[in-house]
Amino acid sequence: MSDTDSGPISSDLSEPLRRAIGERYLQYALSTIMHRALPDARDGLKPVHRRILYAMRELRLGSTGGFRKSAKIAGDVMGNYHPHGDAAIYDAMARLAQDFNVRYPLVDGQGNFGNIDGDNPAASRYTEARMTAAAEALLEGLAEDAVDYRENYDGTLSEPVVLPAAFPNLLANGSSGIAVGMATNIPPHNIDELVGACLHLIKTPDARDDTLLNYVKGPDFPTGGVLVEPPESIAETYRTGRGAFRLRCRWEKEDLGRGQWQIVITEIPFQVQKSKLVERIAELIQTKKVPILADIRDESADDVRMILEPRSRSVDPDVLMNMLYRNSDLEVRFSLNMNVLIDGRTPKVCSLKEVLRAFLDHRRDVLQRRSRHRLAKIDRRLEVLGGFILAFLNLDRVIDIIRYDNDPKTALMYEDWSTAHQAGIPRAMTEAEYRSPLAGVAPDTLVTQPDPAAGEEAPKRFPGRDLSDVQVEAILNMRLRSLRRLEEIELRRERDALMDERAGIEELLGSEELQWVRIGEELREVRKQFGRDTPRGQRLTQLAEAGVVEEVPIEAMIDREPITVVCSKMGWIRAMKGHIALDGELKFKDGDGPRFIFHAETTDRLLVMGTNGRFYTLSAANLPGGRSMGEPVRLMVDLPNEADIVTIFTHDKTRKLLVASSAGDGFIVPEAEIAAQTRAGRQVLNVRGDEVRAKICTAVTGDHVAVVGENRKMLVFPLSELPEMTRGKGVRLQKYKDGGLSDAITFALADGLSWQDAGGRTRREPVLDEWIAKRASAGRMAPRGFPRDNRFT
């Protein structure tokens, strides 16, 4: 190896891995934030949408022109401006054409562009598109140097950095996106209201956020609906740029005659897929979570029409809808996070006023740039008109110069006798023409050739009225047919009109007040084009108060019918119609048999206690019918496989229960505190380890507690010695050396303690002084005749 090869290679760079990864991830994050996920506050567009509209403009797909294949549009966008997948570009373009997703569509689609049911658009080769009038309003002024341009990704073309945006598109159509470490979600609004707020902000630049709400009432979703958010919450949301709106469906009660009626839903909340909404409501009917609803039908065509049939005519429609609001997407919360790019660079969570101010400042910048561009065009035209007027006054001389001179451009600008002689023009005629009074030279004045050695320049052809290079080019490029129209009056009239326009533009550029007046006029034109007097210009989302609907227990919505609840040893539960005999014969699966059987009603709720100390709640109306073998309780609630059922009983809020574990610990719990609202149930009795399990759950009656252990020792103590708790391990009921708790019961001491013997006879022990002691004592052997299974019942 040579000496030069022994050193480090200059192209190899080393840096800490942490710094390398950090810098690259930061670059990725910034790219995602600025060029993909967050919209620009000025035109409300992300780069992909901006490039789609610009590419459609380059293809001349105006709102009154023809359509082009979507594949062609997506291909041009991908090849020229947006080097990403064509599927992503087409999806973005298709969304701009969906009137159920975009308040003011920017793409006019022809073909299948999806629907509110959630169906995808057809392939790009099957659909066609062009711009809408709203998109043209966003692009208006691009040809007048209204915005800056930048090179595209490969430097072969240029694209606008931002669109001129004649209306506040960010709020009008909304936006959503997820960047790195931040996100944005902006609902759509009504253009008429936004223009009103902008005009107020122009008139009163220091207006408060609350006063803007006099114009912007709230979001205006393309699918309509009813906004039920309180005004105070709306004001706070717009002031901070963060918050949420409660949006409900629009419905009405339709009378069917003879006391029958049905509910018709005509508008659903924004971004809710109708097909999934129907499936969800059908699931609620099947699982009987909304028992007062009998059926749902989707009769929608181009409009939305969903039919809800109540189970009976006595159902209150408001109660039914309130239940559906809580259990389905007929009511949603649409979050607002106004995180946008200010000036296209800085992400910031803005208030309503800040977003409108960013738009207005952008419109002023666009106005100034367009005015300067127009001013430059007027100056160029005035220069050409000056040449035309001078040529008109000297028309014959100009024609002869163009006809006979070898270099007419130079000859029109300078006196050059040599070129005239070279063209073969007779000297006498040339002098007569050149010394014409129309040229401003006295007839007796001799024009001599300049001496270049003396530093003399050629004299001007038209002294006092010099022709510039631009004027001469315009004269030379003028067609002969234009000579008949090249009249002095018309030229001077055009010149005077341009001079007046120029003076007005200069006055506009010199006065900030006039600029805001002009911006206000432009916004009023936008209001005429997209305001409330136009199609889709009226507010679609109505504002209303949510109202107070009282919480109605589910028992009040179910027809009250008698049932017999049957639960087998293996945990299969069912409900038999009517109150059948509890000792009758029933069918069970092979190897299974009865364990719990009791009478109840369909309006009851059932409580299930597991050996894990949790209580689960079941609705008697939702139990499977008695014709089948039932369903496992474990499928209805989240009862673990290692846990077993201790007991099942009907729920009574007025009762209290005695719960105890196999270790002999327990307490009193109000039954109203243990009903669970979820499948997971509610933990009441804490048990630890695999050996200790929940064992006793019995209703509290009387004033004393009787406890018997597996060692057949019985203890009686006052009920007042047990604490009342809602959750815990409890206190010691009885002391054991070996074994644990077998059974416990509460009773009235005055009535004595009773139990059933092996023959089914009831026996009673009236005097219990021998067994009465303090709680947590060991107790004494049970009375003679006490059951061998050590249980009171």
C-alpha cells in the first residue's frame, strides 16, 4: 500500500449515530409538516391539492370547458410536479370532487367518484374531471405575477408557491392531516359568513374574537346536520384554535296514520359512512341495547332517507333518538385543531381571527403584485402607443423608410444619409421628405452626416420625439391592414384611458386605505358568486340547543313479561317464557344439569358474582330464548376461564348484601353500588392468590350473622360488627385453624336460626346463647341435626 493510500479516504465522514439519526429525522419531520400534512393558511391547500389545480389549469380544464380523463390529470401531476404515487394523487383529486366531503368542491367530476356510503371511486381510467368555479377563483391572478414561483422537483418546470385564493379556502373547505408530532383538523365553513367576518376585520382591524362570531356562527358541514354545541364552548374553541363540536343528524317524525309513526333521518353527521351507520344501528337492535327500536331501513337514493321504526306507538321519539345519540354515530364530536402554516413556513395553532388575518394579508400582497404587474403592462403599452402616434403623424416618411432603406430600424431611429443613397433613393426626393415640417425640421436646415472621429452621434430621425427600440419594433411588426385603423383619435383615446388607469393604480399603491377598499370590493364579488343566494350557498348545518333529555332506565323501555331464568352447572344461561315450575324437568346438554333457576321479568337486571370477587350485570331482556340450550355466560361478560359463578340473582337497588371469601373475610355492600355498566364488571370483594376465592353472597335481613366453617364450628355475632363498604377485603368473620368458611347467613335473633335438614324439613334453633360471641371468634360445634354439607340452605 502506498503512502497516499494509508490515510483516510476523504469522502468518508464520521459522526455520532445520535446526531446523524436526529438530523435526518428532523429533515423528514420538517418535510412532512411543510410539504405534506399541514395546509397553508393563505390558500388553505396542501402541496398535492395545489399541484392538482395548477396542473388542471395548465391543461386548460376550466369550469366551462371539456372534461379530461382523471388518469391524464394524475399522470401530469405526478410527472411534472408531485413525484409520488398516482393512486395517492387520484385519491386526493377524487376527494376534491366529493360534495359530501368538500363544502365547495374544487373538482367537477364526471363518473363514479364515490358516495356517502363509503364506496371508493372508480379507477382513474374510467372517470373524467375539470375545475369548478371555486377552483378558478383560487387560481385567479396567476398570470399577473400575483405569487412567487419555484422550480419543480427536477428543475424543468416551475410551480406556484401558493395560490392567489380569492376566498378563505382554509376555513371554507377545511382540512385535516397528521404530521410528525402535530396534527390539524379544521371543519368547513360557509363562505358568506366568512366574507362577512373578513369585511368586519377590514373595517375594524383590532376586532375581538367574540365579535367575529356574530358573522361566523360555527362550522357548516357539506352533509348538513345540527350543531348542538353551546355558544360559550364555540367561542372558546375559535379563540384558542382547539376544541370540539357536537354534531347530530337531522330527523323528523313522519305520521303514518292510525296512531302509527316512524322517524325519518334526512341528514347524517359529517364524515360518517351511511352503510356502517346502518350496520351499527342494526346491531343495536339485534343485541337489544335499544329495545324500543324495532327496525331500520335505508331508503336513500341521491338523498339520505333512513327509516327508524319504533317497537310501539307509545314510544317517545325524543327518548328513542337520545338513546341512539349515545350508542351510535347519529351524534359525533368533530374536533378542531387549527394548526396551519403561517406564510408557508411556520406551523402554529391559530385562532379564527389569526387565520382570517393571514388570508387578508395575503390578499393585500396579491393585490399589490397584480397592480404592479398591470402598471408595467400599461407602461409598455403606452410606450408602443407613443410610437404609433408618432408614426401616424409621419406615416408617409415611415412607409418610405421601410420601403427603401436597407436597415429600416436604424433609419427610423437615426438620420443616416448613406443608407438612403445605398437604397437608390433620389437625393432631391429624400431631402424633401426628410426636411418635411412634419418631422419638426425647418426646410432650409441642412442635415449633415456626423463625424465619428470627432465623437459625434447620428442625429435623431424625429427630433423632440425620439423612438425607442420597443416602439420601432412595434412599428415594423405592424400589419398593413392595421394602417386603416391606425387613426389618431383612437390612439389618443386608448392612451388617455391607460393614463387614467395608470394614475388610479399609482394612487392605489400609495394608499393602504384604498387597498383595503379594493379588497373589500373583491370579497363582495366573491359573496355574489358563492354567497347565500347561490346553489349550496345557504347554510347547511343548523344550530340548535341539545336540550335536556332525562335519563330513562332501560327497564322502562321493555315490555314487562314474566320469565324463568335457568343457568346450568356449566354456565349456560337462558330465559324461559312465563313463570314455570322451578322443580320441573328441563333439557340440558350431555353432562350438564341445573344449578340456578328462579323467576324474573324481562325488565329485571341480573347480577352475576364470580369467584374472582367481581359482579357482572346482565339484562334479562337480552337473554337467549328458552327453546335453545342458551349461551355461555362467559360470552356475555368477561368472566375469566379460571373463575366460576358463585350466584345469580335479580338486582334490587334497595337491598344490602353480605359478601365473604373462603378465607372467612367479608363485609356488607349496598346492592346499588355493585351494578356494572360494562362487560368487565365491577370488582367488589378483593381476593388474593389462587386459594382464596369469593364464596358467599346473600341478602341481608335481621340483626345477626351466623357463620359456619368447614370444621363444623358455628359462630353467631351482631350484624353491627360488620362494616359497610363498596370494595375491599373485609374483616375477619370467624377464626380457623384448619379449612375455611363454609357458609354464612343473616337472620333476626328473636326468630331464631333455621335450616333445612337432609330430608327437606325445616329445623329451627330458638336459643343461640351458646354460639353467640364476638366476631372473629372460633365458635362452637354446630347444633345437633345441622346438615352434613355445612350449609344453612
